[in-house]
Amino acid sequence: MDIVVNEDLKAYIDPLTPDECEALERSILAEGCRDALVLWGDVLVDGHNRYGICRKHGLPFQTVQNTRFQSIEDVHLWMIDQHLGRRSISDFQRGVLALRKREIVAERRARKAAAPAEPAAQVSDANASNAGTSAPFDTREALAKAARLSSNQVVLIEKIQKQAAPELVAAVKAGTISINAAAAVASLPAEEQVAAAAAGKDELKQAAKRAREAKRKPRSESAAAPQEADEPEATVESLQQRVAALTAENAVLRRQVAGLEELLQARESNAEQAADVSSPF
């Protein structure tokens, strides 16, 4: 039979990296294609990389039909569950997949609640097709458990999905920036995110630092900003006075520290002399 490659399904899961593709190709060339390709009718569901390698080298492969799929949603949920169970994918990828599953399950429940009651036989068939894919995702904790992540990681990944520029998302997937840092950078304007991602790892770190510092900025300073903007001359003058006062305070503190150091040295010297005098040797 002719196998149909659906490009949307092929792209539904993040592709392998070039290194992973090379490793898979070496394995298949050495040991053959050990795992069967999963089909839905004539549509390829799982094994796109193996299929491409086998065709490239003219190698044989096995196929298996999954007869429980009744819709493209069933296919998506199955693909998600398969990849969530693998250790090779990153924390970010697992979080994204778990969030996708939550959306599909939520949409199904909403349709079911809005639809009229179905005959028992149809309900039984639907339950059979959805077996293993209807885990509760009502809480963030349940979602985190399914993805083997912490609840905080799920929150950060969701923020990245909603606010991050595509370039920043690509940097997270590539491992150039951590999930925690990427969530911080995602709060910056899109232009700044793109520029930081283009500049590389060090600039992304600096961008994350700027975002965190801006978040920690005291509210009192933010509240005072409008008044300062209305009186720019007074602001400059007050800042100059503040700088002068801080400079004077700094000088006083330096003198005090110097005095304390001298006192400490004198005490240590006296202690050593006293020890020498009291020693019988």
C-alpha cells in the first residue's frame, strides 16, 4: 500500500535535531528498522523519521494499523501520550505537549456537555476510542504530573507560549536559554526579545536580568515617576543633592571603617605582645 505523509501530523511533534537524526540513521543501518510504523488507514501517524531513512536506503519496514482512531483528535492525543512517555524530549517539550492535551480534552468535554445525549452504543464506542487519553487535567498539579514537571514549570511554560516571540521560543527549544530565564524575557517587548535571541546566550541572560530587576522595582518609585516627569528641573536638582549627600555619607563610612581597622590591628598587636610576655619560653 501507498503510505501517505500528512505534513501537519509530521510537524505536530517537534522534529529531531540533526544529531538525533544521524544517530537514528546509524542505528537503522546497523540493526534495521525494529519498530513498526503506526498507520491510520494509509496515513502515517508515528515513524516519520524511520520511514524517511528506510526509503532513502531501500530498507524494509513493518507497519501496524491503529484501529481505535476515530478522529484526528484521537491521533493527536495518542501522539502526545507516546511522546510524553519518552525520556529523550526536553522539559519544555513535555510542558508544551501536556498543554496541548489539556486543550483537546477541554474542547471535547465542552462539546460533550453542549451535545444532546447519545445512544449507549455510541457512547461505548467513543469511550473505547478515547481510552487512555482522558486523564483529568482540571488542575495545574494534574497537568504537571502528566508532564513529569513541577507546577511552577508548567506556569512558566504557559507564559512562554502566550508571550514569547517565536525567536525566543526557538532559543528555549535549542537549550540556549532556560525555561525560567525565558519566562522572564517573555515579559519584555517583542522587539527586545527578538534582539536578545539574535545576539545569543549572553545577551539573553542579560535580558532576563533586566526583566527581573524591572519586576523587583519598588512601587514607590513607580508611583513617584509621573510627578518627576512633570518637574524635570526639580528632579535633576533633587538627584544632585541626593548624590552629594550619599557621597558625604560614603566618606564618613570610609573613615569609620579605617578607624575600626586600625583599632583592630592595635588590639591584635597588644594581644600578641601580652602572649610573648606571659610565655615561660
